[in-house]
Amino acid sequence: LKPNYHVLDKWIMSRLENTRGVVTGSLESYDITSASRSVEGLVEDLSNWYIRRSRKRLQKQDMDTNKLAAQETLTSVLKNLAILIAPFNPFLAEWLYQSIKNLNPNSLNPKPCLSVHLEKWPTKAIAPKNAASEKVMAKARSLVALGLAERARAGIKVRQPLNALYLSAADYGLAGDVLDIVAEELNVKKVITDRTLAKDSVRLDIELTPALREEGLVRELTRNINDMRKEAQLTPDDKIILYYDIHAGGNFKELMSRFEEVIKQETRSHEIVFGISGNENLLIHKTWSHDGYEIKVGIKKI
């Protein structure tokens, strides 16, 4: 397979290269504060934007060109990050390096050393700088911030899907895959241009149709089930049987039937069973209340 690098991959590699330049220059000038703050900014972008927005690619069951690109990129960033933080935090750097050094060997991740402290300092470029991807990603993140502010003003959680986000004509010129990122981050069905909007402004369609409310209900349920998985210390690879009982909310069984495949996929459930008899040797069970529904949910590891 040949990796199919996404705009997110190009962006984080460019951020890595910028950080390498700042850290190298700062250390040569004995400016430890600027060097460490540059690393902190990269870690923030990596964890709160790149990994979160790449989660679906990384969690795919089967390997494809998109998952390969995400894996190779993340491994490269983490390995080089370990090298960059070695002067500041030698033990954490060594732990990180040993954890990932043998993953995905390729041109981005050449043959590793025995220790991070035996690696050569990256004085040459790690990756090409990509000013275009950094500029467009900064714009996308600013639009997302505006959209989240709109959600907060309307009192609508991000887990509740909305129909549309409207952008000004000037802002709508972002590449298609970047608009997809904005739509996913704000949990909207589509992004539409609105010529009446001023530049650097957004508008959300906050009308909640019955279909959107149902989707929001399913998302809340899957989030709760996944929280239960974590509480039961299950790994992402562990398959479960999901049991549920209805205490209130008469049409919930029909809703579960329509969204069964989505719930299975999102919660890694092998089977969904209506009814909890009490002797299923459940790992964990809880009663969940939301929007007029009261559902008892239990999970059992296969």
C-alpha cells in the first residue's frame, strides 16, 4: 500500500518542521523558555487537533492507504518529538522513543538507535514546510471556534447533530477536505456558502428536526456505552454483547432497531439484545436517562 497523505498529515508535519527550527535556534541561543514553549505548542496541536481529527482513520479495522498515512505520520511526529524533548525531559523522551521506535519503519521513520540519546539532532529539515496547509488549517480552526461559540449561545451540545453551517463566500473557498474537517468538528451535515455573511463570520442552522433529535439521542447513547467500556477496562479490540431494557420512552426499541448497525460500529458490539434478565454476568450495567427516555444498559465481554 502507498500512503495517501491527508491535508492534516501535511499540516502536522509542517508544524513539526517549524518546531524543530525554533527549538534548534533557541537552544543554540540558550533560550530554554522559547524552545520548551514551542514544543508545548506542537503537543497541543498534535493532541487536540491532529489526533482527534484523525481518529476515524486510525481506528479503521482494516488497513488502507488513509490509515497507513495517518499511522506513518503520527509515528514520525512522536519519534521526532521524543528527540526534541530529550534535552528537557530525558526519561519521558526515552520512554516515548522506546514505545514507538520500531513502529512503521519507512522513509519517514528510518532505522532507530538503541536510545533516543544516541539519535543525531535533526539539524536538517524533517519535512517540507507547507505554508499553505498551515494557513488553511488556521482558518479552519478559527471557523470552528466561531461555530462552537454559536452552539454555546444556542445551548446545543456538540454531540447533537445540526443540519448546516453557513460561511461567507470568502471563507467558503477552503479546500473540500478542510470543509469536511470543519463539518465533522462542529457536527453539521453540510457546509453552505451564504453571500449575505461578512468575512470571518458563521451562522448555524439550529432547528432541531425529529430526525436530528434521534441522531443526537443515539450519539448520547453510544458515548455512554463507550464510557462504560472504559470503566470496565475494555480495550478497543474487545468485542461486547450489548443488553438494554426500556423503563421509559415507548419508541426506543424501534429507534435501536433502525440505528443498530451504527451503534454496533461505534461501540464495537457484536450483538444488541433487548432485555436484561439479571443473570447475564454483565461486566457493568447502568440506567441512562436522556430527553424523556430511561434505559438500562449492560455490557458483556465476548
